[in-house]
Amino acid sequence: MPERFPASLQQKIEDRLRYYEDLGIRLFYTDRGPGSVNFGAAEEVVSTPLHTPVFEETALPKTTPKPAPAKIASGAAHPPLVVPPAVPSLFETTEKVNDDTLLKIREDLGECTRCKLHKGRNKIVFGDGNPRAELVFVGEGPGADEDAQGLPFVGRAGKLLTQMIEAMGLQRKDVYICNVVKCRPPENRAPEKDEVQTCSPFLLRQLDAIAPKVIVCLGSVAAQTLLETNRGISHFRGEWLEFRGRKLMATYHPAYLLRNPSAKGEVWKDLQKVMAVLGLQGKKGSPAGKPS
Ligand code: SF4
């Protein structure tokens, strides 16, 4: 980059562009030639947050409620998706998105140290399953077993998720499973806002690359991240919602079901709605198909 700014600003611009490049974004900045970009314009370009809409609320008063997630109109057999007004997004406006692959996203992630969760992890848990899956499950973050193996949902909660998937008439290899953050939070705490903000752009790229018919959010962290809301999951669990033109269902996390087995019935009802959309009949030999 030619030097047209004070050294400190030049360094900031270069650092930020390098960060975007790590994320696979390279087409949003155009050098129109000497003298065409003033300092103000340059600062505007490089200070654009990567995924602003999700975390815009940090600038709002604490009492300002976030809007409810967009619901899909009910009544019709195949109701049209309620697509919100276009939101400027670097991921949606570059040609790079269309060429993105899980392999490329994994390469861009590298041995990531972008947030403080890298300090305690053993293995990055990127995601696992069919890169062309019609159904993607999104959880919160890796636990101890996942951290040790580098695979999502392989502990007790993962076994329950596997039962749920099989009850739907699928195998794990048919779906894709990933998390909002890819490194284990210490003591299995919920990921913090800055960690979600730093890691979730990679999740968004994964979802765009896979382009599933249905996304199932397991638990409130996944749902609140993708739906850009701070409302509790109980307000919209089991309803069809919209995420970037795709159908999204939020349901309880399998770990919650381990502590509250009576909620399995509610989750099964949610999954049956997913099965209806995907044309799944459920596990053969088990009409109810309900995981025990
Ligand atoms: S959680 Fe995500 S952003 Fe943070 S270090 Fe791990 S991979 Fe990087």
C-alpha cells in the first residue's frame, strides 16, 4: 500500500485489511488512484465492523429491547419467507462469497488466536459433516470432549444429538454440525460477546458455503447470534424464523435436555417440523421416532 497517511493511521489500515483478508474478504476495497480518497473516506472504509448488525445493541441504552426475530408467515403449506430489508454485509456483497468453501474457510481460520479462547484450547472444533447438507445444527461452543477430539458434539450431549438425528431418519454424516465459537470456553462457560463477535463471521461463512435448507439452532447462544436478538429462546423456540433467506428453527440444546429430560417432547415436536420441511419420515421401525 502506498504511503498516503500518517504512519500510525497507515499501520491501522494495514492491520485491519490483513484481518479482513484472514477472513477471506478481499474485494471490498478499491483504490481509485492518487488523491481520490481523503482521510475521512479511508477511515470510514476500514472502521466498518465486520458483522455490525449482530452487535449494534452495544451502542444502545441497556433498556432498549432488540426486535423480535422475523417469523415466517403461517397458514400456507409452503409459506413464503419473510425476508427483512437488505442489510449491508461484507459477506453478502462480494463475489468471494459464492466461491467460498469449507476448506478455504478452514484455511483462513488457521491456528486462530483472534480471541482469548485460543489460550485454553487443545483443538479447534471447526465443524463436521456433509458440506452440502440440507440441515445444519449450530451449537454454542465445544466442551471438554470436543476440545480433546477436535469434533463437535461428541460428549454426552453429542450422543443425545446423534440419537435425535437418527430418530429423524438421518445419519450424522448427512447433516453438518458446528458451533458459534470454535474453541472451548474455560469451565464450559458461555462464550462472551467479544468472543462471539470475533468467531461468528467464520460460522456465517460456513452457513453461506453449505447453503442448507434448514438451520437448527441448539440453545440460546446460537439462536441469539444468528437472529441478532437478545430475547430468550423460550419466546421463539419451535417457530419457523428466517435467516438470510433460509429457514431457521431454534430449539433447546441437548445439554439442557440432559438436565431436563421432560423437555425432550418439545424438542421432538420442533424436529418433526424440520422433518416435514425436509420430507423425512423418521427412523424405520420406530413410528414415533422419538429419542429416548
Ligand atoms: S474461538 Fe474462534 S476466534 Fe476465538 S481463537 Fe478460537 S477460532 Fe479464533
